[in-house]
Amino acid sequence: MTSAPVTDLVADGDRRIAWAQRGMPVLASVRDRLAAGNVLTGLRVGVGLVLEPKTASLALALHAAGAQVSVHCPGRSTTQAVASALGAAGLQVFAEEGACAERDAELARAFLGTGPDILLDDGACLIRMAHREFPDLIASMLGAAEETTSGVRPLRAMHQDGELRLPVIAVNDARTKYLFDNLYGTGQSCVMALLDITNLQLAGRVVVVVGYGWVGQGVARHAAALGARVVVSEIDAIRALQALHDGCRVQSLTDAAADAEVVFAATGIAGAVTRAHLAAMPDGVLLCTAGGGSFELPMTYLDSLGTGTPVRQAVTEYVLPTGRTVLVIGHGDCLNCSDAEGNPIEVMDLSLSLQALAAECIATEARSWPPGVYPVTSQLETAVALARLRHEGATLELLTEELSAAMRSC
Amino acid sequence: MTSAPVTDLVADGDRRIAWAQRGMPVLASVRDRLAAGNVLTGLRVGVGLVLEPKTASLALALHAAGAQVSVHCPGRSTTQAVASALGAAGLQVFAEEGACAERDAELARAFLGTGPDILLDDGACLIRMAHREFPDLIASMLGAAEETTSGVRPLRAMHQDGELRLPVIAVNDARTKYLFDNLYGTGQSCVMALLDITNLQLAGRVVVVVGYGWVGQGVARHAAALGARVVVSEIDAIRALQALHDGCRVQSLTDAAADAEVVFAATGIAGAVTRAHLAAMPDGVLLCTAGGGSFELPMTYLDSLGTGTPVRQAVTEYVLPTGRTVLVIGHGDCLNCSDAEGNPIEVMDLSLSLQALAAECIATEARSWPPGVYPVTSQLETAVALARLRHEGATLELLTEELSAAMRSC
Amino acid sequence: MTSAPVTDLVADGDRRIAWAQRGMPVLASVRDRLAAGNVLTGLRVGVGLVLEPKTASLALALHAAGAQVSVHCPGRSTTQAVASALGAAGLQVFAEEGACAERDAELARAFLGTGPDILLDDGACLIRMAHREFPDLIASMLGAAEETTSGVRPLRAMHQDGELRLPVIAVNDARTKYLFDNLYGTGQSCVMALLDITNLQLAGRVVVVVGYGWVGQGVARHAAALGARVVVSEIDAIRALQALHDGCRVQSLTDAAADAEVVFAATGIAGAVTRAHLAAMPDGVLLCTAGGGSFELPMTYLDSLGTGTPVRQAVTEYVLPTGRTVLVIGHGDCLNCSDAEGNPIEVMDLSLSLQALAAECIATEARSWPPGVYPVTSQLETAVALARLRHEGATLELLTEELSAAMRSC
Amino acid sequence: MTSAPVTDLVADGDRRIAWAQRGMPVLASVRDRLAAGNVLTGLRVGVGLVLEPKTASLALALHAAGAQVSVHCPGRSTTQAVASALGAAGLQVFAEEGACAERDAELARAFLGTGPDILLDDGACLIRMAHREFPDLIASMLGAAEETTSGVRPLRAMHQDGELRLPVIAVNDARTKYLFDNLYGTGQSCVMALLDITNLQLAGRVVVVVGYGWVGQGVARHAAALGARVVVSEIDAIRALQALHDGCRVQSLTDAAADAEVVFAATGIAGAVTRAHLAAMPDGVLLCTAGGGSFELPMTYLDSLGTGTPVRQAVTEYVLPTGRTVLVIGHGDCLNCSDAEGNPIEVMDLSLSLQALAAECIATEARSWPPGVYPVTSQLETAVALARLRHEGATLELLTEELSAAMRSC
């Protein structure tokens, strides 16, 4: 890859981005609105998302709307062709495909060093690094937006502990984000990625889904549609009851492990699957993460065994002390990102349009808000949903005054 | 019916209630807890729910726990055998099967005249009547609980207008209520009721669901599972987008009317289906209400035509001025209640256990709360969900300290 | 019921039949064709189907087409109002609601005594009785048609043993019959009937389906759509493999019994569920038959216990020697017929139109065929399917000569 | 690819084949049985299937069982690493990745020149070439087996025309083939391939499935599960009626074209989608083939326009004379093979085990059969199904003598 001429890389990146842009009509309309409103002109916007064609489309949209855009992404999540194309388009790019952790940290610091006024983050890594290492930046920054469940959760904890010093818009918590991105997007793309990576089927298999949040529900629904018998493990009684009504068997992972043929960790919580769970699983179990990251799995333990062997592209087989084997997909990283192209373009059109609107909101209103985790306003949500419905040719029933009145009094 | 000997009616009612109680293990455990805690002893509890075996089981549970229980229900929703059985068991019953509106109003006033300390309502009718006509009762009452979406909505409006003078617990808004009762319970039972009433199938038909709240989602999901092509009409863009992703076509009712073969009103809002919508529907369309009531349909207009003819048990055919016909199920009342046995026993076990726990909460805590609409605490919700999961033999993963910590910081 | 004046019964029957006829456009078109062709004029046609509004519509269609129609049905499957309406319309009716087995046999003999030229049978009971007791009738009869899997199976065995002395058209084996009637019709209506009879839900329950033929597949599919976890018991390996791919667990009934909460027998085979299976089932299991009859269940054994108690309309509780209880629906008879209105009208429109066309085929062609079990011709099948598609507004792509040629050579 | 050292290719091929073999327990058991029985020892078996890890596993199983195995595959369906691995394992390989049509024909002739006693074909291309060009080979060959619907159809036509001169076992027609390979395998893998190739979603889209055979049903079912609204175009009325009952809209392709967003051709018939259909489709429609090949689409016409531009890996955009564009996936070849890894390993385990057993059957019995198209015996089918069920831990209910007797007489 590194030996390919840069112009080819740029052309390849451009072509990939163009394909994504075809499927992102909502983002195009938001871009036009931001450009017309001039609200981002001259502001520095830092984009810290997985670097691939869809997020690149967001970066380009912000750029087209007048912002000075810089992007950062760890090496393992960067597509070089896309990074090169952004660079060629005039954005500042701090991302190198395949960079090691140390180099990634350097790049992240350089990215924060550009002094973004607005930061769009994924997993709250950059927001937290900025709090730790760039106090002046935090003091001057207008605000940030966060994309994921596993990023919003620690930000809330920081705020409760009095440590958050910025207004952060929780894009993740928008209905137009989690209902579509998490439920349909990640659910679909993680199940598809597993099938694509392994060339196996789920029909007839026992699939254990750990965590029945939106991502877990999406995984469960798609796995069941493909003929799997789904078992759900939860710590929350109400979600567990929901899983039961959706036709899933409900068991603690401890109880379910012995029959598991495939395990999806979908909790976003570190340590959700433990070494003890692993020891109870049958030989040849497939283990992967949907939505969150490898921190959900006991990867440190597995790597410490020294028995990992690649048996297929993106599949590593580990031999446990018991002699049983575990097949881990993509070293436990969220498998639709690590070994596929991430969420479908259309759902990212919704999420990333919200990010762009969150940037607008920070530029125009949120700069004066006290530190805290803020929701996306329902007005912005509705704007995004309407843009998409219009594109699909769907029509809404009008909310007449009679109906409005009836909703209050009936 | 009226000519059957009372003892037979009581025996019949007892037998029906016993069947319901078999399927309500959660309520049984709540009853035991209330009885042990003695919190309801001597209090007057008024139960204003549809009078059938499951709600009777609630009334009996409160009675067994030491409360003085009175019940009211309009004549069209009362099962006489059940009413008689409750009377024989020592409860005060203000309900007569088949009573007219005028008699119902008398009964309601007599019911309120017993001076309930706690009122469990369905549709907020009794709470509103008490506000209008029984100011002293309102002044002395400890609080109330409301079961439905269409009851909570006007209570919120009253509170915004400064007119609510009681704390009301919105049982409807509990996840253990709406996720199960509305989505699975009403969804399932309304679709089943339509099939049972008509002996028709939905396969191959275009079914229009008006409103994509929890009830509408439940109806849509079950209709699709039975082979219908589902069209959803919404006024809310985000719900509409959800319907689109669930595989439904999204159209305003105005646009969808021409192809509708079956229409389910699932809005809980008066006037959701209008005379103009009706005029656009094809000959022989089936029209019914799921979850709400006949106020959603233009029944006044239809009745004014003078063309209604019963063509089958619970099916009335109206001829419109255009010559086209409309078949209305159960005069537009929520069809699983009007012409079937309502929600499945198991989902009512959850909802009615919450009602019992709401009564406990009012007796012990809420009496001191200022007027307002209050949520069921998540503690009560979890207790209900856990009781059910335990009954089903399901197990939960333990929330360890490590996981708890990880949820804050990951 | 018996005390109701006959004119009321007739009016009630007429109204019910009229409702069915609304949903049977295919039968109406077949009736018109038979009448125009005059092929049945003067022939005696005996109809031996479950006597309810849909089959009555068939009998009336044959009558309108010029045949002399007589009908027979056992007492437990007869709806008196419908029988009375047919009598009032000029047909010969040998069926009395609630008649005992002995009286049923008398009626069946009287029915065969009318000397039908053509016999439309359900379960092959009348065809077999005619072989045993009416040799002259068999000698003169033109032919018969059989509706069900459990009727076709013994007719094939008779033919293999050289004992069948008539041409019989196996209507059951037509794709337009079993794909719709068995899979969608019986599957849907039996699951619905169970919900309606019990007011319970299937969500969260383990449902064991015994037999994965078309009926069993239909039951499994609908139960799963309602949130059940489905276990399939089969004797055939390929069907079992199909069930596995459809997301069901596959276990012998012997293995599955211990976890069963609901058991549907869907085999059409006597003795499919044994006393030993029963002994292994948990307390309170619900037991019923879909498609076949009570012969699939160990009813003789259960009745011999003397412990049966009705606990609800159509539900009998038996206490086993172990102290555990079994709840049997409708004394084990096919539950959609015994305690609901049978298959949906639209699927019966297909099956019964095939019966009418089978009668035409016997009158015009089959009379010269040697004894045997014959398929419905694909021409008749297509005619039925086309009539229905046309009614639904569906269009077919034209089979051009190019496509025809391509199908041979591609 | 061509420049990679052969040893690396072999190692890569070996690793891929090993992964497939892990998922093929049935083939492993068949291989052991053939080896033990010695029935293929010394026979020349020609394998003409798409050359990838799963078919390679079949070739290796036959080799391990003692046969002299040669393989052929056109260049566009050959994976070079797999071909190299087979060569290194001692098989004769006539396949070169990327070979042109002319070179492919040379390779096919050389392959037939090895004089196979038994030929396992896919699409009947080699059987037909042998009939045309290798009369002596046909005269000496013991028999052949055919894998696909589109291969069996012309063989039947040849037999009707008296031109078939071999016994051919129609593996395609085995229930253990089409129910799993076509319905679940191709259905799943083609829908997944489209998502993977495009990074799009089907939710909210109108997907037109042309042809509702087993493949089309599989595509429709999976597309619907992913939230698509499915329209089915058929020429056969009964299949169309089935689609209607499965919740699909039924329209001729001519009628459906205007709303199509995605079109799957699933007919196996040349010319199923015409230039006229294309002209009616909206701008940007996605067009692909599931199960069959590019002959179903008007590719010659499209290529003749000279407007094809690659817009993404495996996606070509054509501009029509109207200015509207069509996006064709994988130049119209069956997309799960052209641009993904074909069917899931587990379903190919069934199909390819049948191929191995067909080879055994030809070696032991079929050599004496007159020319014709023969079914796989139900004994072989059951053996395959049982082996798989055993591997999955599923159990079957025993067919007792009582049940057997009941099946004849009930």
C-alpha cells in the first residue's frame, strides 16, 4: 500500500468518497445550509472519527461550508487512500494507515495542537486527552460532540465528578442516531461482516449476544432473521425481559457459555466477557465485538497465552490451557469497522449530518453553555429525519390544529 | 345474560378469574408483599379499569392485601360474571354489563362517592370527573395512577395548565408497561382480534397503521408477520423514519387511503381518521381502533348516515354517500377489548402489578408529593421484571464491581 | 341452541354464509363457469366436509351450477345455523349439531344412501365407509375428491393394497391447496385459536411443534413471529434439517418434552404423542392438535384417568398419576375447527374452488379413469391462482416465446 | 497475483481450503466412507465446478478416496491460490485465474481430453461440450452429475429431444440441495454480497426480485428481514400467489420497473430482464443476478452503449440513451460468486457431499442406466441430512412400527 504512487491513492480515495456521497443526500443538504449560513467560516473544526469515505464526506462538507478542518484517526482505523484524498483536498490530516500506538499518540497531539474550536469525537478519547494534556485548549474550545454510547458514558461520569470543562453534545443519544445507527446500522453491518469474514452461516447456530442495548438488539434481530437461535445475556432486568419477548432465550453469560457457538459482545463495557466465561465455552467458538471495542473481551489474557495463530484473514485461533480453541474476529475490535466498511452509508448520513448540525449548534449557541452533556435538540433531529424522508418520497400526515388540540385533551 | 341465576354467574366469574390468576405470578408475589407490609390496610382503593378477569385479579389482590376496594367500569366494557364474582367476594362493584351512558355516569358518581383514598384509572376519565365534580374528594385523596397513553396525555396538559391537584403516577410510562403491554400485548391482541372477528387473513393485504407509537409498532409487526404489506401514517418524522427502516411504506393517511384494505387507528388521538380520509378509501375497507377508542374514528359522521347494518357479529357495514362501503369493527372501540378478551394475561400481569405497586407507593410516599405526573421508579420496574424473569427460569449476569466501574470509565 | 326458532337459525346461517361469500371471489367465478358449462346438471354431488359457512358456500355453488347436492358432517363439526340455511336453500342435509357418534353414523349412511355420483370427502371417512358398506354405490360412483393429508395417505395405502375401487382426486396435494391452506391457513388459524381460547401469549414460551410438514411449518412460523422459541420434533431427517435452518431447535419429542410449555401435534398420524411423552412434560403444559385430529394425542389414556376438569371454555385439565397436570385444548381435536372458525376464508376460497373444479373434472373426464389417486391438473391449479391474483390486482410477467425458448436451452 | 511465488500461493490456498474443511463435517464422513469402500479407486473423476476452497475440498475428498481427479474452471471463477494448492496436492488442474474465453475453451478441451469416467458439472457446460465435440468420451463415460437448476433444465430438454446420451444425476433437484443451497445459501450470500459490495442498506428500499423459485424466495426473505419492501415478478401464477402470501407485492417486471431501487434477477433464464424493462427503471437503479448468470440481464446491449464506467470495486455505471443511469454489480454475474466467496461453507457441505455420493452412485450403479436425468435417491439424501443433524447435536423421534402402521391407516 505504502508503495502505491500518491496520485493513485488520491484518485482511489476520491472515487470511494464519491460513492459515499451519492448515498448521503441529507449531509449534502446540511452542507448547503451551513455554507449559506456562513456560521462555520473561519472556525477550526477537528474531526476525530474513524477515517473512511463516509466520515471523509463529513469532513469535506464542513470544509465546503467554510471551516478549517483537521482530522485525526488511529492507524488501525485509517484508510490511507481516503486520508490522502482529504489531504489533497486541502484538509489537515493527522492519520497514517497502520501507524503504531506511539505514532498515533503523536498524531493525536499534533491534531490537538492545531487548536480546534470545535471537536467531533468518537469514544471521547480526544476530549479526554485534551482535558489531561491540553488545558489551554480546553479553556478556549467552544464545545465538542460525541458519537458513541461508550464515549458518552465516561463523559457523564466526568461531569458527575465535576471534571468536565466543556459543553458536549451527545450526538449518540439522538433518536435519529441510536435508533438507526446502532439498531439497524451496527446490527446489520456486524452480522454481515461476520458472515463475510468467515463465509459461514448463522442458520442452526446458537448465537449469544452480550448486552441488549440498541446494538445488541440489532445484532439479535439480524442473527435471528438468518436462522440463528439467539441467547441474550444482560445485567438489566427490563432489557432481559424485552429480549425474552423478542423470542430470545435469556441466560447469564455464565450459564449460556457452554452452548455458545458464536458470541457477540455488544456492551461497550470493558471486561464484559471474562476469562472465566471463555473457559466455559465449547471448542471452536467464534468471538467478536459489535459496536464497542476489544476492551470488552479478555484479549490481554488471550494474547498472553502465546498461542494465537491466524487461520484466515481477520480470524485468529487461540488455544486455551484446556486444549479448547477460540476463534477471535479482528483481534476483538468492533468487527464491522476493523474488517468491513463500517455502517451502511445511509445510516451514517443521518449520524454525520447530526454531527455537522452539532458543530453548527456549538458555533451559534452552545459556546455559552456551561460544561455538561447536552442532547441534540428535537428540532435538529426532525430536520434530519425530514430530509431523509423527503429523499425517500415518503409523506407525513399534517399535524392540524384540531389534532394538536385533541392531543392535549382527548 | 341478566336472566342467568346469580350463583351461576358468580361460579362462572370465579372460574374465569382463577384462569387469569394462573397466568399472573408477578401479581401474586406483589399481593403477598403488600399483605405482609400491611401498607394498604384500611385504605379505600378505587379501581376504574375495564372489568374482566385480569383486572379483577388486581382488585382481589388489593382486597387480599387489606384494602377496601371498590370498582367501576362502563357497561360496554363490563363482564357481568366477573362483576358478580367480585361482589360475592366482598368488593363494592359499580358496574353493570350493558349499562347505557347515563347509567354509567350514575355508577361512576356512586363509585367516587365511596371516597377512595387512592384511584387507579384508565383513560383519566374518573380523575377528570373527580376534578370537575368532587372537589372535596380531590382534596382528601392521596393520589392516583393512570394506565394508558391517552390518559397520561391530558393529565400532563392539565398539569401544565395548573389544573391538576393530585400526584398521579403514570404507570403507562413505565418501560415494563409500554414495552410489553402496548408493543406486544395490544399489538398482538388487536391483530388477533381482527382475524378472529372476521375469519379473514391479512396475507396479501395492504394494512394501514395510523400512528407508530408502541401500539402501532406492535400492530405493524404482527400484521407484517402474517403477510400483510404495512403502510404507516405518522405526523412525527422520526417515528416515520423508524417505520421506513422496519420495512413499512410511509405515507400520509391522505395518500395511503386509496389503497387501504384494512386501517388500524393506533394514535390515541381524537379525530385521527377523518371523514375526508374515509371518502378516499376503497369499497369494503375494514376500519378499527387498536389501543385507543372510537374517538379516533369519524363514528359520529358514520352513525349520522343512517346506513349502518350489522353484517356479522361485531362488524357493521356503512354505506357512504359515494355508494362505497366501510366495515367498522366493534363500533370503533379498541377491538381487543370490545370484541375479545383484551391483552394477554402475562402482559397484564406486568401492568397490573405496577398498578398494585403504584398504590403501595401512593400509600407510603406519594401522599406528600405536590400535584404532578410522576414516573414509576426504576426500582419498582426492576422488581416487576425480575419477578417475571425468575418465573420464566431466566438468569441475569451479575453486575460486578469491576463492570460497574468499567461503565463509568471505559 | 335447539330451542331457537328455525327461521332465526336460517337467517343467522344465511348471514354467516353471505359473509364468507364476500371473501370467496374465486369460488364465485368457478360457480359461474360450471353453471355456464352445464357439466354438473342432474348429477348427485355429496359433500362431506366440516359444515360451516365456507364449505356451505361450496355446496351452494355446486347447487347453483345445477347439481343435486347433499351434505354430511359429524355433529361435533356442524354449525346448526349453517345446516339449517342449506336445508332452507333446497339441499339435502344429513348433519345435526351435537349429534353423538351413533347418530352421526346413521346420518352418514343415509347420506351415502342418496347415491352420490361424485363425493367430496375430508379425511377419507366417507370414501372408506362406502367401500366397506356400499359396494353398489362404489360400483356406480364416478369418482371422489379428498381434501386432507390424513385422508390422502390411507387412500394411497388402499390403492397399493389393491383395495381402492374409484378414481380419487387428491385435492390436498395441489400446490394451491397445501401451500396456502396448510401452511398459511391452518398454521395461522391454529396459533390464533390457541391465543384466543386461552388469552395467553406465546412470547417467551417454549413451543414444541410435532411434525414439520406444511401445517407444522405454518404453526412454527407463526409461533416464532409471536416471540416463541420453537422446538421441532421430526422423524424425517430432511424436514428436521429444514427446521434447523428456519431457526428452530430440533429435538425428538422424547428429548424436548421436559422443557415444553406448549405442544402442537401437527402430524396427521395416530399416536404421534404418546403416554410416555406426556409423562415427561412439565406441570401445566398446554397440549393441542393442529390440522389433524385427537387421534394424534393419547386422549383415551387421559380420559381413562377420570381426572379431567373443565377449567375454561374449551380447556380441560387432567391430573396425571405423577400429580402433574396437562391442559388439553378442545379435547384434542384440530383446534381451529373445534373452537374457532377454521381456516381463513381466503385460503378456503382456493381449496374449495379446487374441490368444485375436481367435481367438474370427475364429471367430464375422470369417470373413465381406472381406480387410483390422481393429482389436480396444473391447468386447474393455475386457473385458481390466476383468479385470485386478478382479484388482488397483481400482474404476471408474460411468458414470451423468447423466454420459453430460453428455458429449454440456457 | 501472477507474480507471487508459487509456494506462497500454495500455502495461501492450503490455508483457505483448511478453513473450508473445518466447516464440512458431512463431506469428511462421506470421504471416509468412499475411501473405505474403495469404489472410486482408479476411476477418473472430472470436477467442473467454480474453483474455490469448498469445491476444492470436494476434489481433495475424491482424491483421498482413491480417484484420479482433474478439475476445470473458467478463468473468471477461478481462485489461483486454490488452483495451485490442488496442483501441489497431485490433482490435474485445468484452470487459470483471469483466463480469457478462448483460453478457457482450450483448458476445457484439455480437461475433457483426460477422459473422465465420471463428470461433475455446473451449468451443464462441460456435458454439452462433450456431447458436441467428444463423442468417444461420451460413449465411454459412466455418467455425470449436475449441480444447478440452469444446468438441469437444458439437460431435460436434450433428453426430451433424444439427444442426451448419458445418465446424469440431477444433484440440483435433491431436497438437501435446493432447500438449503438455493433457499438459504444463495439467498443469504447474494443479499450479503450486495451489502458488502456497495456498503448500502436495503432498509426502506423497494427491491424487485425477478423469479420466485428457491433462490428468489431466499433473496426475498433476506431482503425483507433487512427492511426492504419486496416486489416479486413471476410468470407462474402459483409462485406469484405464494409471494403474495409471504408479504411481497406481486407485479410484472414491466409494471414494477418504475419503482425499482434494486433488482435481483433470480430466474436462471436468459433474457429475463430486457432492454425495455431497463428503460422503465429509475435513475441509479442497482441491477444484479442471484444464482444464475449475466445471461439473465441485457448486458450485450449495455456494453454496446460504450458508457460503462467503474464507480467502485465491482460496480459499473452505465448511462442509458435517456440519460438515466444503471449500476450493474459484477458485470451481471451471479454476485455471490463473482464478488464474494459464494455460498456459506455449511450449505456447500451438503451439496458437495451429494456430488461425492452421486459419483459413488455412478461408479456402482448408474453405469448401467439408460441415458436420462435421474434424481438423487432419498436414501442418499437422508444420509447427508442425518450426518449434518448429528454434527449439530439434533435428535430425531424414532419411527416406531406403530407410527409406521398409523401412517398407512389413520
